[in-house]
Amino acid sequence: ETGVTQTPRHLVMGMTNKKSLKCEQHLGHNAMYWYKQSAKKPLELMFVYNFKEQTENNSVPSRFSPECPNSSHLFLHLHTLQPEDSALYLCASSALAGGLSTGELFFGEGSRLTVL
Amino acid sequence: SQELEQSPQSLIVQEGKNLTINCTSSKTLYGLYWYKQKYGEGLIFLMMLQKGGEEKSHEKITAKLDEKKQQSSLHITASQPSHAGIYLCGADRKGNKLVFGAGTILRVKS
């Protein structure tokens, strides 16, 4: 069983659809992250959750809506996306020490999103 | 310009050759991380450097941190096809915010 599991691995959606990406970690971590990886661009941090509380929203458009019901699960709800939102969305988790990440992130395999 | 600049952007080496990938930060480095990614997959943690002058090795991969120059280098000795992939450096920004460079694509020819 992998530490961080993302589903679905591939998703194709129209601009008017509503879909969700799911991330689950079995590592006992208390911090979870969403990153976006587009071709030839650096990984972009989108959201950070510590102990289920959102601590970072990196100016992400409201058409991306994260949800963290508990420390093991993280969702990214998608609605009215644009073709330029097509990318690999990576979820990660890390342990926290004194409220700060220990630095080592464990990544899922990613969800490849294509918006038509 | 990006916070973390990696060079080269891509690299093709003959199996058995050594290579170096560099990462330069435009801001003070408090922690520098190296990750490896196979195309379309998640990132695998390689190592973390926190102190100036620190050097760490894992198998044939060595990373060094030059805090004054705000740079880190990743050196692979006697490259193998298994080393192929994308190498990314990451840096701590304000607590839990880990930012990354654009990555260096490494191909190893047999």
C-alpha cells in the first residue's frame, strides 16, 4: 500500500463539469498539500493544510475548492475549469514538528487532468 | 524570474559519466531539498540540506549546499539508466511553504 494515494489518475472533463480529485495518506502525517505541475513550469504550490486547517492559499482561482475533512484525506473540487487548468495535480503530505513541516514531503502519483 | 533556477534544463549523458545539476536561489536558503520525479509521476525525496557547507550522499548521488552563494549542486557519479528522470530542487519559504525549481531532465544513454 503506497503512502499517498491519489484518485483518479486520469481525468478528462468539460469546462462546465464538476469533478473532484481525492488524496489519501496512510503515513500519519498532519500536513497535506496540493501542487499543480504544468509543462515546462515549476511546481506551483496551491494549498496547504495543517491539522485540517488551511494555512496557505497561493492565490488560487475560486474554481478550485479544497476540502480537508481530516488529516488523512484531502480533496480538490473542480468546477467551470479552463483548458489552461490542464496539468498534473500532485498531492503531498508531511509530518509536523512544532507546527512546522519537517521538510520531507511524500508525494502521490498525481492526477492528470485534461480540460476540454 | 523564478525563485529557484536550475541548470541545465536538460542533460543527456553517456552511461558511466559523471554529471552535476545546479540550483540557485534568489532568496536566502533555510533548507534545500532535492527530489527526483519520473515523468508523469510523483516526486521521490532524495535528500535535505540545512547548513552551509553541508554535504550529503546517497549511493552515487551527492548534494552540497553553499549557503553564501545561495546555491546547491547535485552530483551523480558513474551515471546509470536508473538515474534518468527529472531532478527538482525545493526550498523552504515561510514555514510549510515548499517551492520548487522547474527541474532538470536527465537522460542516460546506454
